[in-house]
Amino acid sequence: MTESWVIDDGGTAPVSSEVVLEALRARVGRGRLETWLISSSGRSLGFVTNTERAMVTLLEAEGDPGEHAVVPGAVGSSKGFVLSDGQHDEYPDEDTVPIGEAFRLVEHIVGTGTWPADARWVADR
């Protein structure tokens, strides 16, 4: 069986790789800067952005520290990551990626279940 993903907002409709970017862009446009997708196998894919950069995380199960996309050697940090509970976060730029890259990563993971071969990520386990 192929893994399917849904946006964790109470909906049950699967989100394909063909429409996930449209859904993320619409949510960001409405000020929803944090989105979680849940897979049929129990994995979670997190996306939180400040509209310029994004943190992309992939968790194998609830409680898993997971893994996240990185830009090794990036200098500085960025503010404006607003979580769904209203918390405002700041992350090192090394632990986030430009939003275009984040969209590419999410689209690929939703479509294939894995990071793209050229993606840079680290395990937090």
C-alpha cells in the first residue's frame, strides 16, 4: 500500500504531491505558518515558516525527535516562526531552508516518502 498524507487540521482528505504546495501556500497566505501532515503509516511531516525560510521536520512516530532539513554552515538566525499555539520562535538559519527549497522537500516527501537524494538533513535522534 502506498503511504498517503492528510493535513492535520481535522480533515480526512488525502493530500497528494500534486496539490500539497497549493495547500501550503494557501495556509501561509491565511497566516497559518505551521502545518503538520500525518501519513497513513503514522509518520508526521512538519512545516513551519516565517514566509522566507522554513523548518521541515520528518518524524517516524509520536515522540520521535525525527530529522530536519538543514543548510550546513549558514550563518545567523531568523525570527517570525509563529506556531499554531501562538508561540513565536527564532531558529538558526542552519536549521531552516529557504521557503522554495522547503516546498520542494515537502512535495518530494509526500510523493515518495523520503527526502530527495540531494537534500541536506540531520537526524535529531
